[in-house]
Amino acid sequence: MILFDALNWIIGHPSSFFGAFNRHLLMCAISLGAALLIAIPLGFLVARAPRAAFAAINIAGALRSIPSLAILSAAMPILGIGLLPSVIALIVLAVPPLLINTVIGVREIDPAVLDAANGMGMGRRELLWQIELPLAIPAILAGVRTSAIQVIGGAALASFIGGGGLGDFINAGIAIMNMPRLLVGALPIALLAILAELAFGRLERRFTYRR
């Protein structure tokens, strides 16, 4: 009955629902894309330097231990409210898993493979694009999957700092004690997280098989 009421509300307010849904997707897409551009090059840069890799993994691990709401709350005094601070906070949330998995993926490559590639006369750029990146992709995709799920869930909390999205419905449902309104936000977020898990998990398995 509650689920039916939630569906009725969506049908009766399509512009409100899809406006929030699109805002949620926008926040997730921008933050995850920016995190990829930051974490993957950085991961390859530090992976071959043991001290730098150790420092990067420990800093990323420390960031992972900070709750999502704490990161969002910390962004508000510095950047104010709205889409920008929400996206920046979500980038901070998404980078650590990507960075850790990229470093691990590169460091797990068999040194003998790299030695053979060097012996064939491959330059640094060829080595990166033809050897290191293809072999590290499964581990990177595992990091993408983790980051995507964290960002989708974390974006629900962006409502607290004016980011909008599906979290607005959850907050409204809690505020007025309206369970159907809460489900209008919670169910799509859960479905998005499941779809991300399945899609990136399938990609990871495919590239692992090809590897």
C-alpha cells in the first residue's frame, strides 16, 4: 500500500520527481567523472614509487573512514550550499577507492611482463597504454564500482547542503512523517545502486576474463 502510494505520487508529480532524479544523476556523473580524472592518473604516477604509494594508500584509507555526512558538512562552511559543494564533497568521497584500486592494480602486474615489454623496445607511453592500463583495468573497475555505489548513496545526503536530488524526498518524508514520500527518494536510489553494482561488476568480470 505504501509502495502504491509512492508510485501514485510519482505519477501525479512527474516534473518534481524527474527534476530531482536528473539532479541526482548529474551530481553522481560529475563527481564520479572528476574522481576518475584525478585518481587514475595519480594512481599510475605513485604506483611505482613505494613510499609515494604507501602514503597515497594510507591517506586514501583515512579519507574512506570519514562518514559521508561529515564530508558534506565540512564542505558547507567553506563553499556554501548548492550543487558545487555537493559535487566537491562527493569527489572526495569517490577518490579513495579509485586511487587505492588503481595503485593495487598497477603494483600487481608481474614485473617479468614489464621487463619483457622493455626488452622489446617499448617506450614509457607504449608500456602504459598497451601493458599497464589493460592489465590494471579489472582492479580499477572494482574501484569504480565501489565509488559509484558510495556516490549514489552519498548524493542523497547532499540535500542537507542544498544539493537537491532524490535526497530532498527522503528529508521531506522524514520531516512530515510521510513514508510514501520517503520511498519516492529511497527506492530510486536503491535501484541506481543495484544497477551500478551489476553493470560495473559485469564489466569487471569481462575484463578479468579477457586479462
